[in-house]
Amino acid sequence: MADAPSRLDETLNPKLFDDDVEEIAIRTGFGEGLVCAGDADPRVVVLSGDLTESAQALAFKKKFPERFVELGVAEQNMAAVASGMAAMGKIPFITSYAMFSPGRNWEQIRTTIAYNNQPVKIAGSHAGVSVGPDGGTHQAIEDIAITRVVPRIIVVCPCDAIEARKATVAAVTTGTPVYLRLARNKTPVMTTDGTPFEIGRARIVWKSDSPNVGFVATGALLHNALLAARTLRDEGIEVEVMNLSTVKPLDTDAIVALAKKAKRIVTIEEHQVFAGMGSAVAECLVERYPVPMRFVGVHDRFGQSGTPEQLVDYYGMGLDAIIDAARKVIAA
Amino acid sequence: MLLTPHETKSLEETANDIRESVIEMLVHAGSGHTAGPLGMADVFTVLYFHTLRHDPKNPAWDGRDRLVLSNGHICPVLYATMAHAGYFPLEELNTLRKFGSRLQGHPHREFLPALETSSGPLGEGLSQAVGMAIADRMDGQDGARKIYCLMSDGELEEGETWEAAMLAGKQALYNLVALIDRNNIQIDGFTEQVMPLEPLADKWRAWNWHIVEIDGHNVQEIAAAFDEAKSIYEKPTMIIAHTIPGKGVAEFERDFHWHGKPPDAEQARMALAELRTLGRKIESEAE
């Protein structure tokens, strides 16, 4: 019996390949999740560093003004203040741009939050080159590396607004520090309310019975990964696509299973390839099931101004780059 | 409330015992900081034996005041004071900085849960104390207990200090009481040469803090400053405690070279002899 063709997971948005697919910013989903989290747990508090609207804390501020703290442009203070609030039983979310939190305040996060074992949630918006016109200073492409290297920090990169909302609500209950990596621009909604989400669990979102290559994607680039999988299928190349929304702790069993099934892996992330999600996958596979790999991401460069699409293409994370990586790893 | 003469002498004796413990700990450890711990023994004594609401036998008591030590490197005096107050046996002090010890080289609350925070990297403690004070205000606990933060003068060079100072002033956190160990030294030399801090009181005043300046070795002044802080309901209080680094051992006093090194065996013998002589003097005066 012939294998069924590769196909989209049935819980995903069936319109995700359409030109008029709904687009919502991942950070918007976070803002909705914050309000849900605030409703669900009175210990949730939100700290803002002069980016209340942009970093999506405004709805929470309006609904729970007594649980909102404006600290001004002071991200180092924000991390350590949150640590103190957590020590008194609060579950603080600190909200800023990823470049400044966890960028500028990395040592405060390491010492006062992670080393102190306080369950502060770090929400970094404007991650990736898709920030666009603001340019390289504001495009965090090192944030996965600097958070996943710190013990205890859970690192979650939601692929769309719906997953961001779920991840935000789930982050409240971990009892640990969590880094939520969020993106600025509107991106396709790929998941639905019914798509299962659990911190620490990867999910196959494009299924193949006998894949020639496995894609492991994190964040909004999952959409490009899915587009590439569909294009390759039409060329006779079967792909299985994993949404790895939790980069740490890594769902190693799922990654090893994918490697065993596909025998080739391409990782796709809007981040430096050094020490990012792809590196985490490689660390796992080198030890447990080595297979040829290719890494789609930013290769040791800084970003610049442009449209998100221009920048994603220019830095080698567009549809063509993913297809090219797949062909190369299959030829390897 | 003024200390009675008996209370005063008792606190002075305890401070002297704590200094002796600090010397013994450091010589056992073979590394660590000498000047700061000796200089802050009087402040720690007044806090743990007079001012703080705490229960050494029940460190997790929720109603306790919170004490954040920002400049974690002076932890020998924190550990010694806690041991003398009954948190753990005095013998444990000699495990300072040893493998597996609860008394880590810089405080780590996972090893010693009675600590409020792990600390060491400078400039972060005030922010954490501010966070605690804000949380207590949210919960209506700001009248029930105080948040104390002890800081060094050198660490004021960290910019985060002033981020925290601004926020505490903005929020008028009257449940927050901070104290600067104004001993005028840091690793590279005298603070006013490394990075001038004066006019220090004016800087805090400008951020809406209530300022009290005291002799950090006069237990009556120290206790009175903490009492005064409790009576302030409009703003956070900053106590600038003028101290002598290495206080109690003439050879160590006011010499920045003693910031970050321990005494050797001979220096420790000399220091303990001097402290014991002083201890006997306090005792005889009390009689």
C-alpha cells in the first residue's frame, strides 16, 4: 500500500496556506494571555519599562491597575524588582523588548531571578529581524542563546498569537523562571484554540509517513517551514515538520524520534544559528542519534532596516533558503 | 525608644563577640573579606538583637521583617550574627567557603534558606528590596512589617542602584529602610578617589528619600535611626552609617587593602587578642 501524502495536522488552521490567512502579532496573543493569567491567578503582577502599549501590557494595566507597576526605562531594575516581588509570593511578568530584557538585564536575570529561584516570567517582544524598520539595534537575535544557557529558565518561542496566549497562561504555573520570546509584526495564525499546547512538548504539525527530511522550526518561521514542506511535497520530497515551541527543556524524545524517522534534520529559527534552537537540537542529536543537519537562521551577522519579508529573505530564512537547506541535507 | 545602659552594653558585647567570630571564620576559610564585616558588626548586632521582627527558630515565619544584604561579600558578619542570634550552631561558622557548606562564599539561599536572597553581584539588592516593599503595599502589608536593605558605598557606583532609588522615591515606599555602609573604601582604593560619591545624602534626598546620618559604631545611634525610620510615613528612609572599615582591630582599620583578604594565623591571633581586650573592657564598664 502506498504511503499517504504528507499533510497538515488536523488541529491546525486549515486556511493557513491561503493568501488571506488571518494575521495577528505574536505579542498581541501575549497581551491577551496576560489578562487571562491575571483573571486566573491574583498573584500575577505585571511590570513595565515605558513600553506598556508596545510590549502589550496595556490591557492588563487597564483591567488590574493595582497589580501593574511602571518602572520607567530601567530594565535592570525591573528584573530585580520582580525578583523581590516574587520573593513575597507574586508571579511577576516583566515586559519589554527582548534586546533589553533579557538582553541588557541578563546578569540581573541570572542572579536575582534564576539563581534565586524566583518564578519571574520574562516577556521579550520584538525578537528577530522581522522587527523591521527599527534596524539592528532593536532586533534581538541572540536572546534564545543567552536564556537557554541559564539553569532553570524555561524558554518558549510561540509560533503565533494563539500559541502565545496559551504559553503565557501556562507560564504562570511552572514555578520557575520562563522566557517568552515574542515577535512584533503580524504573522499568520497557524494554530487554533483546539491545537494542543504544553510547555516542554514538541508537536508534529505536518505529517509524513516516510519523510526524506525533518524540519524543526520555532516561532513564526514555522509558517515558512510549512510552506516549504508543501512545495517540496509537490516535487516529490516528503517532509515532516515539528513545531518546537519550547526550546528548553528540550523535548528530546520527540526530536530523536523525528531524526530516526527522517534521517535528516533542518532547523529553522529567526535567531543566530550559534547557540540557538538549532544548536540545542544538535546537542541532543549528536549524543543520542547523529544525523546530517542544516541550520536555517542568521549566520553571525547583525540585522538592519527593511521590511520583515526583505530581512527574513536577506538573512537566509525565507522559503527558498529553507528549500535549499532541505535539498542540501538530503544530498549530504 | 532610647536603649538602656544595660541594653547598650549588651549590644556592644555581642558586637564584639561577632567580630571575634568573623576573624575566626576568615582564618579558617583562608579567603574572604575582612574590612566590611568588622565595620558592619554593630549595625548587624542592633538589627538582629534589637530592631528586626524575626524568629531564629522559625526563619520562615511569614510575619518577619525582611532583610536583604545587597553587598553579599560581607556575609561573614551576616553568618556570624545569625549564628549568635540562634539560627544555627556557632561551630558551623568555621565551614565558611568550604565545599558543601551552607555558608557559601557569597550568600546563597538554596544552601541556607533562612536568607532572604542570594547576593553578591553589586547594585541589585535595593531593587529586590523595593520589589518586596511594593508587593507588601499591594497586599496591604506595608504597615505590618519593614523591608530592610543593607548596601555598601562602593556599590552605589552601579547604575541600577539609582534606578531603584528613583522607583522607591516615586512610590514613596515608607515600608523600606535602607542603610549604606559608608566606610569610604572599595577594592581599588578610597571611594572619593575611585569614584566620588559625595554629596551622598543630597543625592538620596533628591530622589525623595528621608535621610538619617549616624555613627555606624554607636549602637544607640543605630537603634535610634531604625526607630526614626519607623516613624516616617511619607518616603523611604536611607540611613547613611559612617563606619570604619576593619573596626576593632587597629591594624585593619581604614586600610582598603583589607577589603578583600583574610588575616593569616598570626594576624588573626593579634586581632583576637585586641578584640578580647576590648570585650573585657566593655564588660568591666558594664559592671
